[in-house]
Amino acid sequence: MIDPELALSILPDLLRGAVTTLWLVAIGVVAGLSLALPIALARNARFRLVRSCAYAYIFFFRGSPLLAQVFLLYYGAGQFEWLRQSALWTILREPYWCAIIALSMNTAGYTAEILRGAFLNVPGGLLEAAKALGLSRLKAFWLVKLPLAARLSLHAYGNEVIFLTKSTAVMSLITVIDLMGAANLIYRRTYNPVTPLLTAAAIYLVLIYLLILIFRFIERRLNAHLAA
Amino acid sequence: MLDLFSWGEAGWGDEFLNGLATTLKLAIAAYALGTVIGTLGALAKLSKRRWLAGAAHLYSTTFRALPDILVMLFIYFSASLILTATLKQFGIDRFVGVGPFAAGVVALGVINGAYFSEIIRGAIIAVPRGQFDAARALGLSRWHVLRFVILPQVLAIAVTPMGNMWVIVLKDTALVSVIGAHDILYWGSVAGTSLRKPFTFYLAAVILYLALTAVSGVVQARIERRFDRLRIGAVK
């Protein structure tokens, strides 16, 4: 069942899939953060409509499974004739693009909650000091509130990126050939499930461990002033 | 459009309700298994025997780093093979199959057990040692201390993360639809494909999951309120 020769021979295919996985993670992180920041700000906005929309977004993407969300997007888009005729179809019929959209919106929901909590936990005294120093609301946000919130959310966000990396495996179920998809293809080709899945698992462990090391390094650098 | 979800032959309402029952059964079974594994794992991690603590840490780190779908597919595809091959060693020459429900429960239980073991370990550590010493000084037996002083505080600390894990397990059950278990998402796929209305039925599935999450949130808030008076001494 466990075939070392097979494991070595499929390594190139699996690593090619791993590259796709890494791309999904990278784009997911960047797009997710870009979406999450305005949503987190909207959660504490002055207008109830804005607040409710942000809450609804977060509730939708945190309250339902990612698999259901991506099925809804990828398979669901094809139900509408007007959508299939439109220009959007070139994007929405591609599994890779649907994967990116679903992953980014999903992680943005979780990240927005993390950021919201971090914003609330920024020490009030520092914000008052910024105001006392005459910084405009915008400058106080960009130079004081946001960097401090970023440092506070680092631990939780690191966990979220790890969850994101694990979630990319789900995209293999809409025919994206990432690491998980490659392993599945090899299983269907060789009728041996154990070797490809175990090898892919090993690669996932390496990837996640690298991510943990990266975040530990960032945390140590940014929290150096707290070290004993 | 509502007649799509009616009972009986033409409507998919009864299938979705069956799917809801399957999802709940899966989630409860996986959560229970995860709690058992998590408690054993937490105790193992706190044990003085280093090999036991090391093994528990290895288990928990590994299963928190692997994608859930990979573990589930591995168990579903390989369990039958491994079980059959193992039993052959004992002279039993029959094919042993592992169904999608069982594979799902085992996979989700094992994966989330890793998270549970971290939660319970953290909760046990968070109760100050002084609680135990003071209770013993008051003359309570070791068992009485555990049952009436330590355990309530451990539960009070663990209740929020455990509540979050319930919602996580609930959403994770959706993965079993791809290995053939008849849960909510499975029926969403089947109905959507056969009626060429994937958006409608996947949206219905999503709404069902959202309802489950919302109800779980309300119940969790109620339970947490019952534990509020027990959060003494330890950091929340």
C-alpha cells in the first residue's frame, strides 16, 4: 500500500499542485485583507445600514461551510442565462477564479472579525495621545490605530492564514488542481489511495510548518519591545 | 418556487429534512468522539510520562496542520483497505467496508479531537493551583476537590471555545457530502443537478447551515451565562 517508489515518482506532480496551493493562499491573503479592512471598519460605522451589511456579510461567510459557498458560486452561477451571456462568465466559469473569489470572501469574513476585536483592544490612551498631538482622524488611523491593531491581531491572524491554507484543499472538489487535487488525480490513476494522500499530507505538514515559522518570526520582531 | 421544497415525490423538502437530521447526527457523533479524544489527549499532554505527552503533542500538531478533506478522504478510501488487510493477518478473509457516515465521524472526531485536547489542556492549566491546595486544606478528598472545585472551573473556562468548536464541527460535516453521505449539502447537490437549479438548492443548503449556526449561537450564549458565576480566579 505504501509504495516509496511511487511516492518519489509522483513528487513532481504533487509539487506542481503545491505551487497552485501557494498561489491560492497568497492571493487569498492579499484579497482577504483588502476586503476585511473596510468590512471591519463598517462594523463600527455610524450608520445602522452600513453596520448591518457588514454584520450580514460576516455572518454569512462565517456561518456556512466554505464548500457550500464555493459550490454556490461555481455551480450556481451557471443557472442564470443572463450571467452566462455576460462578460462575467469568462471569470465565473473558471474553477480557479471561483476558488479565489470564494476563498478571499470567506477569509475576509473571519479576518474582519479578528480586526474588529483588535481595533477595540487598542489602548484608548494611545488614541487620545494621537488626538492631543493634533493628528487628523485619518492620520491617527493609519499611523497609530491600524499598526497597533495589526500587532494585536497577529496571533489570531496567523491561525487564520493556517486555516486558509488548509481550506485551499477544498478547492480540489471543484476541479482545481492544487496539491489535494493532484493527489486525488494520482489516486484515481493508480487505484492506490494511501501513497499519494500520505505524500500530499507530508507536503502539507511542511508548508504549514513553514507558515508557523514565518509568523513566529514576525511576532518576535514586532513584539521585541515586550521581551524580557 | 416554494413547491420545490414540499413533501412527497415532487418536492425536495423531505430530503432536505433528512439531510438536516444526518448532518446533526454526524455533528453530534463527531463532537462526542472529539471530546473523548480531546480529554484523553489533554490528560496525556499533562502527564508526567514524557513519551505520552510527546505522542499527544505530535498527534495534536499533526491533525491541526492537515486539511480536513485530506484526512476524511484518506480514512474513507484507505480504511477499507487497511482493515481488510489487517483482518487477513488474523485469518479473516472478508472485505470490510467503511461507510461514508462512519468515515466522516472518525475523521471529524480525530481532527477536532486535536483541537479539543488543546482547549481542555489550556482550561485545566488556567485553574490556579491554589484552588486545589485550598480545597485540600479544607479537608476535601482528592475526588471531591476534582469534582466540586476543579472540574466546574475547567468547564467554565472551556465553555466558550467548546461552543465555537461545535459550530466548526457543524460546518465541517458538509465535507461528507463528497464521500456520499446524505447530508444537507449532498441533497443540495442532487436536487440542484437534477432540476438544473444549482443556485436555488445550494442557496437553500447555505440558509439551512446559517439557521443551524444562528440557533447554536443563541444556545451557546445561554449556556455561557449559566457558567458566568463560576469564572472565579482564572483568566477568561
